[in-house]
Amino acid sequence: MYIEIYLGDVSWGGLSMVKCPFCGSEVNVAPIKEWRFRFYIVNAYICPSCKGRFNYYHGVSSRGKESSFTIRVKPRPKRIAAEG
Ligand SMILES: [Zn+2]
């Protein structure tokens, strides 16, 4: 018997683990936002531990190299008044 297990969109070469660049804890909540930047898919996260906000870039470049990195947006926002 053949059982097919489909895991959906978690096949980024095992790179589905996102770590908070502020406190280093694993962030396993859904991104608050998602958009595209060149060949990257960008996910905006708010860390549930320290409330730090960062963008997680991941994608495959035109050379076929897979890369992912995080960019800090706001260290510890006191209040999220407006986007941007
Ligand atoms: Zn954090």
C-alpha cells in the first residue's frame, strides 16, 4: 500500500525554520504579511517572544542559488501605529 503524504508549502529545502534575529527563538507563527521582492518571497513576522519585527527573505536567485536571510525592521515596537 502506497501512502502519499503531502506537506504543502514547507519544501524550502528544509529551510522552513525561521529564527528571530533579536532573541534567537524559533518563530513558528504565521507571517503578518507576504510579498515579493525580485526573486524573493518576503514574509513579515512579529516575534511572539520579544515582539521584535523582522522580514524574512527567501528565494532562489537567477543563478539557481537558494538563499534566505532576515532583516530587522523594528527592535521592540512600543506601538504599531501605522505601516511603513
Ligand atoms: Zn524575538
